Amino acid sequence: MKSYLKKQRLLKLANISIVALSLITPAAYAEEPCQNETKVYEPTTAIPSDNMQDKYPNNTFKGFGNTSINKFVGHTFTGLKILGKTIVGATLEVKAKPGNSSLSSNDTLLLIFFGASGSSLAPGWGQHFGPGNSTPGLLSLPSNQWQTATYSNGYTFNLDLGALPNGGVNIINDLNTHGFLDVLVEDDTTVESVKLTVKYKCHLSPCQYKPNLYYLDEDKPMNVWEMTSYLDRSSKHQQKIVQQICFTAPSLAADTHCAYDW
């Protein structure tokens, strides 16, 4: 491999420690650019965070499809942050139906960010399903119509988290800041499922300083640097280790510098 290298990089280090070296085929080191992507988070089990449960210590939580009344449905979407990418859009699909109670009409769908001990990390958003408590609901219905007689087969709510109903609240920045989302439904409504679709965009800026890409030929790049280290404590700068290092695409960027995996 060394015979193919066109340049060398010299690095003076006081102490060198190498744990392991591995040699992989050059094709494995071709730099792969960051890709925008859309990820779908669709839980099969409702799992509320400890912080959500701490907020409502006297309430019982139920799972998807559970028709019991006077019980909350809660789920926390976690792990929404992806290194090197920014959330630029998100939608939430909630499949629900009224419970067997006349009080279903004042049930509320809440999108929240619970911190330690149930504290609120952001304002979040909330809305009644029906026109409960004399306020508009998610459905434009006459009073007390979020009931089984009207929606026995349920209803699918599709919410744009960048422009939520009845106010246009945008919680995309909160998703980027906290990396999770709490979904809470109280307390007679049955929730069949929830699905979060998140759009990610790469935010890596172009780097001014990059590892040189050496080529075996014009069509096969390989991100190989050769590093020669010297013992600075030696008056003659005694040569120590010659090491070849291969870099992948940058995982972090700040100003003109990038952090590479190698």
C-alpha cells in the first residue's frame, strides 16, 4: 500500500501509544457524504418516560388499544437526535377513538417535553379532541360529539409539528434541543397507535481542511495518510513509528474544522 502513496505527513509527538492496527481494502475508505433522510418511529407498545409518570403520580397509564376509561395513554419518543443532522420537519399520526364515557369530549392530546420530576422543559402544545370545556377541538364538531356514537370506528389525526392546529405552534426546535417527544392522551379516549415521521437534513458545513485523498487510480479514492512520528525528547528526533491512517466522512464540523472517524 505504501508504494501508492504520493505524499507523506510528518507529525512530531512526545509519546506514541498504538493499541491496534487493522488493514482494510482501500475501497472501504472512500469518503461517503452525509445524506438527508426521513425516519419513521412507530412503537408497538406505549412506554411513557419516568418523567411523564412522575408528573402524574396518582394516575394509571394504559397501553395501545386499551378501552379502559380514566386512564392515561403515554408514550415517549426517544433518540431523535442524529449526529451531524438537524430535524427540519416532523409529523405525528395518532389513531384514536372515543371511550365509553360521555366525558370523552373533554379529553386532550398533549405534546410535551417533560424534564426531571415532571418539570416542563418547553411549552409544548395541547388540544381537546372534541369541543370540550367550551374550547375548540381538533375536530370541528357540535358540542359533545367526540363520542362512540359518532366515531365508533375511530379517527386518524395527522399533525404537522411545525404548524400544529389552532394556533400554528411549531415544536421542531424543541425536538432538536431535547431529542425526544412526550405524547400524552387523557383519559377516556382509546389510542390505537402513534407514529412519528421525522425529516433530517445534514448540517455539516464544508471543511476547509481535509485529509488528502490518495488514489490507486483515477476511479478508486482511498483516504490514507502516512504519519511518521518522532521522539521529541531525543536530540536527534529519533524516528519512532510510521503509521497509515484511513479516514471516513466527517462526523462533526465547526467553522473550518472537521472531526473525522479513523
